[in-house]
Amino acid sequence: MSRIHEALKRAEREKGRAPAAKTPAEPASVAPKSPAPAPPPSSSGGATPVAAALAAATASAPASLPIAVPLTDLPAQLASCRRAHWHEDASKLLFLSGRAPVFATEQLRALRSRLYQFRETRPLKSVLVTSAMPGEGKSFICSNLAYAFARQSDKRVLLLDADLRAPSLHTFLGAPRDPGLSAYLRGEAGLEQILQRGPHENLFLIPAGRPAQNAADLVAGGKLKGLLAEASPLFDWILLDSPAVAGSPAVAPVSDALEIAGWCDGVLLVVEGGKTPYDLAQNVTRSLGEKRLLGVVLNRTDPSSAIS
């Protein structure tokens, strides 16, 4: 896991850098797992940079891609799902913006390729995207990674908002919020009722629905695990957004985020350069479990200092 440790160390070092101008793009890449851990860095203070960039990509194009069922042969659950009018936010969805930095979209493609490489050695379809603390860009990464996969026209992608505390994916897509996952978990709707599709033939959304104060109880009921089992044969990729694992450096892990992680094939942890304390990120990686943690996505850092 040395690359993960290196990414976390670099996020800590970003605290000492001067802030950069804010841009709408937040490109993504992943520090993959490797065997040897690295020692922790020394702490440093300073301002948090807001430049839109991430740590270096280490991925290359996959040797092969999985064979998908042609989209003309949609299963009944997908063919009958409702068409919704999406008003997608091009300032947040980089592949829809004509002004997104090339670095941003290329890092997302590199992250996509890296996940295909993981798939060559292990079963990998459902990927949870979470963060150590709120506000680090997990929903941004999750939605843009879904669009990166959906650009491959023969791949069906499900974007599932499992953040029942503060859902946001429907705002990125400009999609209806209800009915959503919370209605499904309460037994008020089935998969066909909560699944929706916008203007893209191969991109589907399950919004979170109404925010739930008893989110942990709804998730702990196990119906989400059953939903993933039901949806898995229908899609090539399922990307889930969840609550941050910890509310702040002093807060205990959020139980529903860890529960959802146990039902997914892998987890991506988003950390923000200059914001996420190294010790907290280390504790979160241990809580998520080494076997399921695919890597760390280092967000909002200077692309000129990317790890090679």
C-alpha cells in the first residue's frame, strides 16, 4: 500500500503551499495499492489550496475490456425505467463542458483505465466512492467517473446515490430527486420505480430520494445489499456515492459508509490536498479494510507537482 501512503503524505504536504485560483474542474487519479507501507510525514500548517488537480495517474490503457450486452438488448427492468428530463450541470460534469482542462478529463480516463486493470485480477463491478471528511469532492469524482465510463457506448453504467444524509448527485445531473433509494429502503418503491435514465442511453441513476435522519438504520436493514445483487447483472459498472467516513478529525466513523463498503467490490477514498489530516486518512483506510480499498484519489492539488 506504499502508493496509498504516498498519496496521503502528499495531501498533508499541500497544507504548506499557497492557495491557487479556483477553477470548476477537479481532475482525478488514483494511487494504487502496493505492498510496502511508507512512514508518516511530519505535520505542517498553511492554507488549503483550491486548485483543481489531483495526484499523478499511474494507469495505462487496459489490455482488454469486458464484453457487454448490446444496448439494443436491454433487460426489461431497464427498458421500462422512466425517462427523466435531466438538466446537467456542465460546470461540474467535465465531459459535458467545452472548457474543461485536458488534464482533468485525461486523469478521469486514467482512473477509469486503472479500474479496468484491477478487473483483470479480481471481480470488480460495484465501486464505492467515499471520503474521509465532507467537502473533499467525492460526489464530483463519483459522477464524473460515471460519465467517463458512459462514454464507452457499449457499457451500461449505474450511478447510485447512497448518501442519505446529504444527497447531491441529483443536483449534478439536474435530475428528479424522488422517488429514490430512501423510498426503496422503506419498502415504498421497487427498483423499476426508483431507476431513471436521462438523455444518455447507457447512463442510469438511482437518486437518494428524501434525506433520512435514520440513514444508518435504513442501510443496516440490508435492503441495499439486495438492491446491489438485483442490479449487478444489469450493468457493467455500478458507482456509489456514500457519506464521508468521518464527519471531522474528532468524529467516529459513520456506520452506514462502512456498511456499504462491505457490500461493494472495491472502494475509492477521495482526500483533499491540504485539508485531510494524514492520521485521519490512515485511520479511515484501516476502517475500510485493505482488501476492498482500491486506492486514494488525491483531489484539488497542483497538477505540476504530480507524483510520477
